[in-house]
Amino acid sequence: MKIDPNLILLVISSNEPVNPAVRTIGIILASILFALLFLVFPIMLISEWLGMVPARKIRARYRMYLGEFPIYNQLNPKDKIRFEKRVQTFINQKKFIPRSKGLVIDDRKKCMIAGTAVELTFGLGKFNFDHFKTILIYSDNYYSQISKQYHQGEVNIRGLIVLSWSNFEKGNSDRRDGVNLGVHEIAHALKLENKIVNRNYNFIDPQDYRAFEECFQTFSSGYGGGQGFLRDYGKTNIHEFFAVCCENFIERPREFKRKAPDIYMIITRILNQDPATYH
Ligand SMILES: [Zn+2]
């Protein structure tokens, strides 16, 4: 290519002093760009990774397992994304610890536990089980030194959710029988959050809770709705009743609504969602 020497001369001679206002704007823009690249973006990424802020999207390696949740499959595309973000946030914020020799906490285990927590609380805005930071996982039934018995799972007020993986999987193997260990234990954690003073404190409307207590009194005395549908273990105390109701609410909402409409409606108010209306 041939270059005109006159043109080079013109370019060199155009090296005039820069307008101070233009220079100031340039410096400001460069500073903003520098701050975004080296301060703001890295801080955002680290905060998200540490679970200090909600996740902006789910990682593909977790998303691939969400199809195992019937409720997720029934959501519209916008709600699906909301569900995904909450699953990723839960995973970022919790510590998953294996308690049995050889047990590996893989992506699917994390996603299945997080998805169970999200499906139960999907109607509750920013609910993320702030008090429960650690999930302990055993391979199978485990022996509790406190109760001197074998357990399938439990929730500890110190901020622990304990699960046995074989029973968690068994609960998910039939999503229509109203028995689901994962939902059961997460429901206990949810109910405890209502009593712990944090941002989820008292999320249950006292009037709804009183109505729920009345349902428990009727159910545990052998009368009222739910007899023969909700398993009798729910008669143990109000906490077990709530957990049993949640299992049925998630696994067979339409049947629950038909068989025990009063109890079902209270649970829809407490959890602010109605899975019986999902497609
Ligand atoms: Zn229980």
C-alpha cells in the first residue's frame, strides 16, 4: 500500500493541546473502567461465590438435575429461572459435610437438597434458611449419641440439618406417596426459622398458625380432615404434623386439597404457594 507523505505530516502536525474538559472526562471514564474491572466485578464475583449475595444464575452442572423436581417442571420459564437462582444461592451459602466413610458429596446431592429446600419455600420471597448453614449427610441410618437411637434425619437448633442419603433417595423414588424425608426435615428447619430471631422470624401469620394449631388438635384426637390420608405420625406433636403436611403438600397437592381442604388452605397461606394450581 502506498502512503501519501503529506498525510503523515498532517497527522503529526495535528498534535495540538487537548481540551482540559475532555481530558478530565477521559480520566474519569478511565477511572470508572479501572474500578469496575479490578474492584467492583471481582468483589461481586467473590461475594456471590461466598454466598453473601444471591446468585445471578445457576451453574450448568447443577441445572441438569432440576428436572427431577416435578414442581420445577411445571413452572413457567420466568419462575424456572427464579427457582434456579435460589438453588444456586442455597448451594453457595451452605456447607455440605459427609459423615460416613466413603460418602462423596457430588453435584447431584447438593442440587437435590437445595432443590428440596427451594420447592418448599418457593412462595416465600427471600427465604434461604439463614440459621441453617451446615448440612450433615450420612450414607444410611445413623446412631445418635443424644437420643441413643438410630435416626434417618433431624434438624438441630445449632444450625444443622442432618440427612441420611439412602432415606433421602427413598423419599424421592416415589413422589406421590406423601412420604419424603428431605421435605420432612426441611419442613422442621422451616418451622424453626419462624422462631429464630433473624429476617425470617415470625414469617408465619399468627392467625394462620392458630388455625393450624386447631387443625392439629382435631387431627390428633382422631377427628377432622386428613384422617387416613395424612399418616398418623403427624399426631406425635404439632412439629411432626407440620412436617407430614408439607410432605403431602409437595408430593400430592391435588389429593391433599381434595381430602383435607381446610388444612391444605392453611398450608398454602403459610407457604404462600399453591402447588395444586401448577400446570
Ligand atoms: Zn420429624
